[in-house]
Amino acid sequence: MFTFAYPTYLVLLLAVPLLVLLYVLARYARKKNLAKFGLIPNLQHLMPEVSKYKPPLKLALEVGALFFIIIALCRPWGGVHATKSDKEGIEVVIAVDVSNSMLASSSSDDSGTSRMRAAKLVLEKLINRLDNDRVGLIVYANDAYTLIPVTSDYVSAKMFLNSIDPSQYQNQGTNIGAAIDRAVASFSQDDNIGKSIVLITDAEDLEDKNGTIQAAKHAKKDHVQLNVVGVGSPTPVRIPTPSGPMINPETGAPVETALDENLAAEIAGAGGGIYVNASNPDALNELEKQMDTVKKTALETNAYAVHDELFSIFAWIALFLLCLDVFILDRKIRWLDKISFFSRKSNNI
């Protein structure tokens, strides 16, 4: 079966008869102009180097080259053959802290970029690096919720990521243990697939520290690598609200929050992973290097049909014809004049 990837370009073939027509008109005009100086047979003796056959031959080569160039532009296809590709990767579940403390500044300056915004920037860059891996997304405060199950649809993952807003979750707290359990349950049941959790948190105000450490150890026991990305500054900052700083109803003082890096590192260690600070320029490189230690397996096999490309065949033919055209001159070939292809024999009477 012979088809074209761009059949609309076939309209360019109209240039072929147009080129022939222009040649005919040019030859007619030349002959008409020569006739002004005398009879054509007589004038031919004054132009011994001019060949009658070379111009039509060169035209045929040029028209042929144009024809094959246009066919090559249309990207001709031959038959179809089946092929398949295997994608190797791991499953990654990202757990994002949506407690009120994530509204606080990610630096020591109260008016700095929020921890939530910093977390989204880091995670978007991380998702862009996942390549063939599958990704899932959960959020947690006092409870954990699945936003998107493990999938290869990175576009949807980033869309849901950008929609996360701590103010949408009323049941506040920081239950990291529930987030880890939810993440582990989100993975596929195939034990041969490598699994990793990326936990985004400021590791502050935990509901149950011991339960969190135990959850991390259970994840490691289930062959799930747990990595922690800390957002925020160890320096206490206030939590903003639309009406001003958040106030502690018991003391009347503004609520302050700080990143607990020691606890975050302890959670990562219990889960067999590493802790990185989101403000570290090498955080993503370190995280990616650690996740590369997880065994990659074939997650899916894509079978699809591929056309046999014939573009190069027509392109080479066109190039060959153009090269011939360059080396063929309009004047006669002298050594051919010495050869008599036809001879007359006189009749003896």
C-alpha cells in the first residue's frame, strides 16, 4: 500500500507541466527571434557548438528532479509494520502537607513566598523529571485524601497540584502517619514494581510522632522508599490569614511556626530515604539520585503501527538527476561528432 503523509502537497505537481510549457514557449520565442536573421537551416552553420538534443535532455532531467522532490515532500509511505516499546520506571506517590502552617513564609521573612507555593514549584519540577514513572498525589492535614491515583498522566497531576489550597481543608493538624499509610495503599499490588513516597512537609505540630515513625518503618518494610522534602525555615514565622496573623485563642498571641528539620530527617531515615530542604539548589538532584536507587521495571508495553518511510528513495533519485543536469552542457560533444551512427550505401547499377 502506497500512501502519503502530506497528500495536499501533491498539488505542487502542477508545476511540472507548467515548467514544460515555459520551456516550449521559450524555444518558440528563440526560434522566432532567430528567424529574423535568416533561414534557420542556414543559421545553424553559424552556431556549430549548439546542440539540438541537449536542451530537451536537460529539461527532462530537471522536470524529473522536480517531480521526485515534490513526491519526497509529500513524505511517501510504503507498507505498515508493527512495533512495540517498553517503558521502565517506578511508581511515585507525592504527599503534600496542607495544614495551615504551609501558608507561612518559606523563609525567615514573614512576607516571603509561602511554603505551599515553594512546595508546588519543587513538585512541578520533580514531575517534569519523572519521565516514564507513574505518579500519584495525596494531600493531608489531620486526615489524608487522594487527589489523583497513580497514573502516567503528568498533565492532570500538575493540574491537581496547582489547585491545592490549605484553606479548603477544615480538619486541620499534621497527621504524617496517616499520609504515609494512605500513600502505601495507593500503590499497585505488583511487588516487582519499585515504589517511592515523596513527603512534603514542615514536620511541625505532629499529631502522633511515634505513630509517624512507625508508619515510615512499615513503609520501608513493604519495600517503599520514603523521602522527605522540608519546606520552611527553622526560624519561627507567623501564619498569615486574610484578617492578619493567625491568633492563638488561648493566649491571644500570634501563632508562629518553624521547620523541624531534625524530625523530618528522622522520618526519612526510618523510611529508608533521605531528607532534603526545598530551598537547597541541589535538592531535586539529590532527590532524583536517591529515587534512582529504586529498581526500575517495565511498567507498560505500547504496541503501535509504523509506516515504512520512502522519503529517502525519492530524495536520492532527485539528487542524482540534478547532478546529471549539472554535468550536461548545452553545447555539442565534439568526440561524438566523429561517430557516424547512420551511413548511406550507394546502389551499384
